[in-house]
Amino acid sequence: MLGLLVVGALVGFAARIFHPSGRVVSLPAAPVLGAAGALLAFYSGRALHLFTDGQLMGWSAAILGAALLVALWGLIRPRR
């Protein structure tokens, strides 16, 4: 679980930097959203029996979930 949090936070930072609309996600929110997206994608994939522990698909889902949550947050967040 700690590995998922670290990977999610790093992917959150990367998604913040590479977001197509610029840096629309704040610096503290990026790792939190990334970690939440990684945990959500990983555990929901396990609950749906898409993969089991130790499979590479679990890490792929965590990375994709982290990036997607940060991207969605940037899209739905109101602009100033």
C-alpha cells in the first residue's frame, strides 16, 4: 500500500506538470489526487477480479488511475 501511495504521488506530480491546460492543479493537491486515484484504481480492479496481487496490471491500473484523476480534476475545476 505504501508503494501505491508513493507511485500515485509521483504520477500526480507528473500529471500536474504535463497537463495540457497548464498547471491547473495546485501543488499540494497533485500528490493527494494522484495517491487517491492510484488506490481507487488498484483496489477497484482487485474487487472486480481484473487482476490479483503481484500482477503487473495492478501497477498499470494504479498509474493510469492516478493520472486520470488529476486530469479530470483539472478539467472540472473552475478557472479563475
